[in-house]
Amino acid sequence: MSLLETLKSKLAPAKDKVSDLAQQHGGKVTDGLDKAAKVVDEKTKHKYSDKIHTGTDKAKGAMDRLAHKDSGGPTPPPDAPSPPPAS
């Protein structure tokens, strides 16, 4: 067994736990991200609004990816359009 396979097998339970927690508490985390972004934006007097917004969006995208269990295929980037439904 290669090193990568060994690491994947040992980290699989942790990944499942993180995914479960992200599914259960994803709404709370994204609300917290929004509140933190708002406070930081106000404290910086809206000087870095675009950067704060970008960072918040990326963090929310990461939470969305964590909350969805892998279906075997690669996860598309958050800005990628969804593929059309199969017929």
C-alpha cells in the first residue's frame, strides 16, 4: 500500500465526521461568516469590501464542498456552471 493510500484510509473517518458536521451546522457557519465579514468591513470603513466579499464567498464555497459527500467524481469549483441534467 502506498503512502497516499495509507493516508487516505486513515483520514477517511475524519473526513466523514467533518462532512457530517458541515451538513448539520453549515447554516450556522455561513451565518457566522456573514456576521464576521460585516464587522470587519465596518471596522475597515469599507476600504476592503471587495476582498472581504471574495474571501467570504470562497469560505462559503468550501463549506458547501465539505457538506456534500463525495460521489466518486471531482468536485467542480464554486464558480463553475452546473452540468445539464442527464436525460
